Amino acid sequence: TCVGNTRTVTPQACVTNSTCEIVDVEIDNARCLSSNFVFEVTFEVESGGSGSYQVVRGNQVLATGTESPIEVILANNSSSVPFEVTVRDANNIACVGNTRTVTPQDCSPCSISQVSVTNAACDGFDFVFDVNFQVTEGSGEFEVIGNGILLASGNSSPLQVRLPANESVNPIS
């Protein structure tokens, strides 16, 4: 057997026990942007952060960034069910900030359909008709505009339009 000279090696500590602390996690600037729900997560890194951070919902990574704030985009959001998020260090997932609850807005686009005119008749000298419609995700305030003029407003279908002392037979669109 061939044996070389013995040497002593003193290993270096390759894992540091530095403390990582993420604090002051907050939700800010929550809004609908088109059909997307967007919010920012702000936070402070007190010590030991790697410079790469994730906003997480459970174990699902919603967004990644290198500093506060991190913007989160929930594409085509139609939910308003609250959920919890936090910030964690992307390179040390045991380093987690405090949890915050996000209550998203339903960002579904408004849609008005099945518009119809019913009950059109003269009422004395006034011409009266109802505008019926179906709405999805509307604001709850609706207007009937005819030939560029506000004819009626209200918060549900049908909306009644009254043209006082009407002498015109010109179409309204």
C-alpha cells in the first residue's frame, strides 16, 4: 500500500447563522387596473436579507422583487374573497414577515346587454317609455343617453324615460 504524508485540514463554517428579520409588512395601493387586481406589499428588512424577496399566499409565490414595495397583479380577478399574504426571503424561506389580509376587488368588466324599449306611449302630452337591460358587474348607477342627451338615470332596470310636451317623431338613439 502506498500512503502519502498526513495533513490536517480545519474546515470553515459554510453556513452562517445570521438572523434574518422581515418586519412591517403592509398592503398598499390596492386597486383594479382594467380587469386585474393590483396591490403593493411594503416591508422592511431589519437584518440578514438576501436581497431577493417573494410575496406568498401559502406556498404560492405571487410576485418577486429585490426591494419594497413589491407589486402583485392578480390577472382577470373576479373574486372578492379575502386571503392572507406575507413576504419571505427567496433564498431563506424560513425568513418570513408578518401576515396581512388582502381583500381583493372584483375587477370583472361591466357588461350591459339585452337592452330593449317597452311600454312606449303617450301619457297626456308626454312621450314615455321604459329602457330594460341586464347588467353584469355594474356600479349600480345607470344612465339612458339619447342623441347625446341624458334622458334618465337610476339604479336598476327598467329606467323610465319621459319626454315632456313631445312633438317630435325623430328617432332617438
